[in-house]
Amino acid sequence: MTKQTHFRFDENTFEYKPIQPDSRDKWVYSVIHWSLSTVLVTILGYTLLGKLTLSPGELSLSQENQILLGELLSTQTKISSLEEHLAALQESDNQMYRSILGMPKIDEEVQMGVGGTDIYASFDLLSEQASQILRETQSTLDKLERQTGRQSLSFEEIKAAYNKNREKMKHLPAIRPINGVLLSGYGVRIHPVYNRQRMHDGVDFRADVGTPVYATGDAKIRSAGRNGTYGNLLILDHGFGYETRYAHLSGFTEGIRAGKNIKRGDLIGYSGDTGLTSGPHLHYEILKDGEPVDPLNYMFADITPEEYLLFREISDNNPMSMD
């Protein structure tokens, strides 16, 4: 690179003359240049070669720290899964068990638990990454501990309420009526034939013609026969103000007749496509004191909390019904 030359104006000769730095200036410039270069090289060396210059003990500790951080991150993933499972338990607790037993729902803030002061200050002595991971993990564990404690008390309350109403619980329509895929839920839906929104008073399970249908609780048969757009319809009276309806059946089990007593889980008929329907399925309704209610909130005896959330999602997101 061409060396840069500086000039000054000579008032005596009226000429610009080159400036010649003295030896002291040259020495200072060289020292500064050398010093800066040395510092940069040293920093770069420590950055790039730091791990290579660790003692065996330091290198082992560094590796252990990385393994521990990895384990912490893996633990966080497992804790997140537990959080989801607990949330499903809380949802089914409120929407199914407590609702059916006439118990008050647990307030969301109580379910979440309450926090406290900063009890994780000691983590600040660690590296920033480790401190953050430990804070998040411990905070989540503390919240889960509070929530599971509250949930345990809730189950004890539900158990006590169930024991007081044991006879009623035998009659409640508490299981799925068919081994089929839930397609449409309770609420306003678009009718597949009329192509307009109508109130859908039950849930639809897709099932091939001839799939077994079961009584969902102890009951007495109120009627069994042809009933307009419902097709072949079976109506069960469970007492305690509950009634269930099974529609579009292809046929009834032998011996089914009005007045006969049946038990939960008894075979009562077979799914079909009779009546006004877009295809083979079972339409299932629950009435309480003469008013339709959402059947999903009553299937607590044979579905898991996760299945309940899945059914709820399907029910909420499908705008069409099958009848």
C-alpha cells in the first residue's frame, strides 16, 4: 500500500513542503500499532482457543454442564406434557363431573394457583442460561404442585357426591352409545339436506349400518319404532329427569319393547340410515327435564380427559350435521 504523505505551507517560499516525522513520532506510532495488534490477537486467541487450553478438570465440568442443561430442557418438555394432562383433567372435572353432580365449578384462578415472592434469587448466581431454565422449571413445578393438590381435593369432593347419589349415578347416561367416530356436536349446525342452519339437539357418530348400539345408563324403554325424520327411534327413560334418544337405527335388538327395564351397556339396536339423513350414523340425544343438553358432558364413564378435549374440538369445529 502506498504510504500517505502530509504537506505544510511555507510562508517564506510560498510553497507546500512535505512533513518529515521525527524519530519519536515514528516510535510512538509503532508502539500504538503494535499494542493494538497484540490486544486484538490475544482476544481472538482466547476466543478461538479457550476450549483447547482448558485443563482436563475444567473441560470435564464444561461437558457436564452441557449435559445437565440438556437434561433440564428435556425435563421442561416432560413438564409441559404434564401441564396439558392436568389441564384436561381440570376441564373434564368442571364440564362433566361437577356439572352432572350439580356441584359448583372451580374458579379458573383457583385452578391456576397463586404465585409468591421471588424465591429463586439464588439461581442468579449461575450463568444466565442456566438461571433462566431453572427459574422456569422450578416455577412450573411449584404451580403444578399447587394445582395437583387442589385437583386431589376436587376428586375427593366428587367421590363424596357420587357416593351420596350412587343410585342416580347408575341411571345417568354416562357412556358412549356406540363405537363410532364423532362427526358432529350439539348446537347450531348446517343441515346436510336443507342446507341451512338449524339447532342440532344431539351428537352424530359415524358408523356402518349394523354397528351395535348400547344403552348409556339403567333405564326403562319408553318407545321403540318409526318416528318421522328420526327414522327408527328408541327412547329410554332413565328417571331423575333424564331421557336418551337413539335415531336412524337399522333395527332393534330382539325383545325390545316399551316398558322393559334395561341396564347400562345392554345391546339395544343397530345403527343405520333410516329417516332424513346424509348417510349411515347414530344420532344420539340426552334430555334433562324435557330440555336437550350436550351429550359430550355426560360421557365421563368411558372416555379419558384427553378424549373429551378431542371430542370437544371436533364438535366445536365441524359446522355440519348428518341429520
